[in-house]
Amino acid sequence: MMKFLFFMIFMMPLCFLKKMFWLVQMLLLLLMFLFMNLSINIMNFVNFSYMFSCDIISFGLILLSIWISILMIMASENLLKSNFYVGFFLLNVLLLMMLLYLTFSVMNLFMFYLFFEGSLIPTLLLIIGWGYQPERIQAGLYLLFYTLFASLPLLLGIFFVFSKLNFIMFYFLKFFNMNLYLLYFSMILAFLVKMPMYFVHLWLPKAHVEAPVSGSMILAGIMLKLGGYGLLRVLIFLQQISMKMNIIWIVISLLGGFYISLKCFCQVDIKSLIAYSSVAHMSIVIGGIMTLNNWGFMGAYILMIGHGLCSSGMFCLANINYERFHSRSLFINKGMMNFMPSMSLWWFLLMSSNMAAPPSMNLMGEISLINSLVSWSWISMLMLMLISFFSAGYSLYLFSYTQHGKFYSGMYSFYTGVSREYLLLLMHWLPLNFLILKIDYVMLWF
């Protein structure tokens, strides 16, 4: 595991050399193929050491991190054209990827906390440094304070666990059961804010709307998954108390997911709509993890990876429109089918994946999560039906609004998509729909 870290560290000087933009991307691609060749044992941790280790959850999420980082660089070609602090941008992406890699691969709970919080800093720099509107400062502060306030109790909780057990390795924590209310709330809260759960989700749409395309991609693709990953890891030693308390989070998530789905229909900003749809998807993931059963854990993991690719691809589409129209308003982004007919196909493909149509991973994940929640309580069926229905509703709303209708008359200069953009969308869509052929690997890990 250390070799990949050194690979990334030694890439740093490359960022500042002339004409190295695409080389950095190609090296990340090489890194990804090297990482894919790790032989992962489905049932257990491999490459086990004091510091690093990898099991199937870490493996999938690290792979997703590297993949999204490659696509972030590809999506940000405008920075290269305008020569807007390209070196610092590449360095930032690389730092962010290193921190995410470390977050997913460390075995120590405290080190996990350190990198979990550390990944905030490059994200903040991305939003404040390369964002578009002046409100990006406010969005950055929202992001910082929401996540920092919630994660202070987590730090205290980790120290408490260490004082009681004298170790905080993930691998050994599964043999213990800590039945303490305060510890439970302090360990869970930070991850719920990061997911984000309804009621503490306000930072997410704000951050997405102000972030550049690369910021939105990494936020939707990986940052939301940190919360789910953390929950999968800490609920292992809080099982007894979770049985009593988890009903709170499931109820909030299901009601919140329904309400947020309705809220999607009120949005006039494309990015804002996609951001709110992320919150709706993540609410089902929280519900699934909180049921503490096999289906829930598997479904949450599959949907996290599927949503990471799908949501990131949708932000790319929104950005492709933004680069043409210089607006993200649904009232101006109309009639795209007349201008970019071939781009309409990609809108359709990613929207259908977003509403969990086959053969996307989202479908597999949602089936598992619905299974887990309905087996937990049949009453949850009502909310799940509404969330699934409205999920298709707002995806269709976004598609039909942007692709059909009269186009904006003030738009006179135009060029259709370039091959880079089609490749970018293909690289989001292919893994999202073809990984379902190997879904048995994911379904077996628990």
C-alpha cells in the first residue's frame, strides 16, 4: 500500500513543470491500473500492517477516488486554456487524492479521523480558489463549520475508546461492544453530517453551486462516501446500542429523502437540482446502513459507488452546458437537443442511471437497500415508494427541461461537444453500467 502513496508523492514536482497537464492524468491512470492488480481477498483485510490495509470496501472506494481524480483533470481543460494557476490546481487534486487514499486505507481510527478531516482543506481550496461566484467564500465557511463542529465529538469519542481499550485498530474493534449513549452519538454525528443526512444537509447544495466542476465531481463522487465508509467501520462496535437508537436516523432519512425529492422540483439551478438529488440518494444509504443487516451494508456500498460515478457524470454535463451558455439556469438551458443532439444521448443515459434504471449499479444498490429497509419494517415501504417514484420524476424533469423546448434566443455563437467531453462522459457511464456484470464480488464481501 505504501508504494502507491510514494507514487503520488513523487508526482508532485511534475505538476509545476511546463506542459505536464495531461502527463499527470496519464500517470494517475497508470496508478489506477497498478492498484487494480492488487489481489483482494473478499472476506478479509489484505496487505495488513500497523498502518495500512485494504479490504473490499476500501478497495472499491480508493479505486473510485483515483478514477474520479483522473476525470476531474479531464473536465478542467478550461483552466489549461486560460492558464489559471494550473500547477496549483494539479497539486491540489493530487493532495486531495492522497488524503482520500490514506483515509480509506489506514487501519487506525485516529489516523482515519485525521485524514477524514484533512481532506476538507484541498476541497475548500478548490471551492475558494477556482469557484465562479463571490458567494464561494460563504459556501466554503458553511462546508468547514458544519463538518468541523460535528467531528469534534468524534475526536473525543476516539480518545475515549482508546482510553478504555488501549488500541483503536479497525480490525480488532469488531470483537468489542460499547453500549454507551454519549459515545454512540459522538461517533455517529460526524459521519451523518458528511453524508449528509437531512437537517444537516444545508452545506452540500451551497458548496456544489459555488464549486468549479472538479470540486463538484470530487464532492459528489467521494466526499459524501466518507460518511458512509465511516459508518460501516464504527457501527461494528456499537451494535447493541444501535439496535435501540438507529430508528431515529432511519425515520429522519426516509422522511427527509421524500421531502428533498419534492424540493428537487422547485430548483431552477441545474447544479442545485443534482446536489439535492444526491441528498435524496444518500438518505436511502443512511437508512440501509442503519438497519445493520447484510442487505443494507451491501446495498449501501454498491449505491455509494454507483452514485459516485453517476452524480459526477451529471455535474460534468451541467458544466458542459455552463461552458456554452455561461448560465446554469433551467430557464436558459433549454432546447439542447437542437444544438447538441449527440449530447442528449449522454443526458439520457446518465439520467436513466440516476433514476436507477437497469443495468446501472444504482439499480442493484437500491434493490438491496429496499430489501433491507422493508425487512426491517414494512411501514418503510410507503416512503421508499415515494422516494423511488420522485427520483424518476426529477430526473425526467431535468432531462425534459434541458433537452426540449424553445432555445434561448440570446445565444448566437455555439460549438457542439468535443471528443474530450464525450470521452469524459463515457468514462463515467461505462464503469457505472458494466460493473454490474461483476456485482457478485461486491455482494459477497459481508
